[in-house]
Amino acid sequence: MLPRALKAKDVKAVHQARVTTRRLRAAVQLTKPILSGKPRREFSGALRRLRRTLGPLRDVDVMLLHLEDLRGGGHHADAVEWFSGQLRTRRAKLARKCCKKMSSARRLLGLKAWTTLRAELRDGESSIRRRATRAVPEQLAAFRECADQVWTFRRKHSVGLGPDVHELRIAGKLLRYTLELATPLGYELSPAVLRSFKRLQEALGLWHDYVVLGEHALRAAMDELLSLHHPQLYGQLLELARLCWVRSERELDRFTQSWARDGKMLASAILATFKQPAERDERRLSSSRAGHAGRNGDPGASGSDQNGETTTTTTRSS
């Protein structure tokens, strides 16, 4: 997707390339202790440059998609048309900047460090599984704490400053990308759990989309001094921004309702899943010890290979 994304014309390629940089960042964070410092830093640096370059493009693409859905409302149709034009102009400038900024092969040279990192990941697979067993409960606890705070605040219809919803979304994204590594690491998450978590993430994602759309609409109106030069259009922009806020609140309500219904089940299922491989390995080790002792009459013998390491089989997924 990367060559197509850097030309900045393919909306899908921009999205997929940017999302992949986030997934790779989560993987690098999880496996950091077993990766060589210099290749890891070079690889992470290249990912960061890509993410920062493609991010604004993706934001504009998402806003344009949502504006198409809002175009049918007759009372703010002129505002949608005007703002869409502003965004298309901005995207053209960002596309030129993207092509110019990332044209140098030197800026992507760090991606070649993947050759070194890939070999280290293979050698450290068992260590990565142990680290995931520790990391997932920590990430889940952070997400759960934020989700409970948001749910409690909104259930009481409190006024004033509430918990940081953006922090909740970021915690959820980090957990999501780590959970996506579950199957390759030998953890079998239930499809029902993944679907429930996806619903939560979709609600938070749409909440964020509408918040960003409303903010950018207001900023564009202020930058162009619409209140002075085109007051009626300015009023439509205000109505459009309010509609975005209403929709963002609706998505946040959808999140809190899903969390109240499925939150405990999700947390329990995720925690149980990420204990399974360790418990399975322990059972295999115990069985191997028992079999070895039965053959040799030595109750203290262990079921290990010539290197003293217990052999386990992990199912991989592409």
C-alpha cells in the first residue's frame, strides 16, 4: 500500500498504510526488550515519519466522507458544500507536501531494519508470549478504568469537566492492536469477544470523527471570517458543528451502553484467554516430566530437549 499511499490519491491506501504503522508500533512496543536498539530505533523512526505525514491526509479523507452523509440536510447544504471545498483544497496541498516530503528514499531507509528485527522476533517468540501475558492485563486495566469513569460520569448526567474521553480512545486503540497479535502468539480469542470489542472501538472512532469534523468546521469559519463576510453561511456552519456534536454524543452513548452490557464479560474473557498459553505449557511440561519419569524411573527427571528447553508448538496465522 505504501507506494500508492505516498502518491496521496488512493484513499484506501492512505488508510491502510497509516493503520499498519500503528499496528507495527504496538508490536515494536510489545517486543522492545528483545530487539536490537539501533535497528528498532531506525524502524520506529521511519514509521513515525510516515504516520505524521499520512495522518493529516487521512483526517481530511474521513471528514469528506462524513460530509457526504450530511449533504442531504437542506438547511445546512450550503455549509456542507463550502466546507467540502475548503477540505478538498487543503487535501491537494497536503498531497503535494506528502509527495515532496517522502520522495527521498533516505526518509524510509529505516524500514529496511525489518530484516534484522524479523530474525530477532523469530528467536524470541517464547519471550514475546510471556511479555504479552503481562502487557495485556495492564493495558486492559487502563482501558477499563477509563471506560468505567466515562460510564459513571455520563450515567449521573454530571455537569462540568468529566473524564478524558480521548484518553479512553487511545487506551482502547493500544489494547486493540495488542489483541490483534493474539492469534500469531498462540492465544485464541473468541470471535464473540472480538466482535464486542470492535463495537466499542467503532463507537469511539465515530465519536472522534464527528468531534474533529465539528472543530474543523468552526475553525474554517473563523479563519475565513465568515461571521463578518457571509453571516448566513456562518450560521449554517454553526448548525453543522452542532449536528456533529449531537452525533458525537450519540456515539458516546452507544459506547457507554455497550460497555455497561458487555464490559465485565469482555474483561473476564480477555484475561482468561491470556492465561491459557502459560497454563497449557505448564500442563505439557508436567505431562512430559511424568512420561520421562515413567520411562526412566526417575521422578525428578524433566521433559526437556538436549538444550534443557521445553519444546512447545504454536499455531501461527498469516
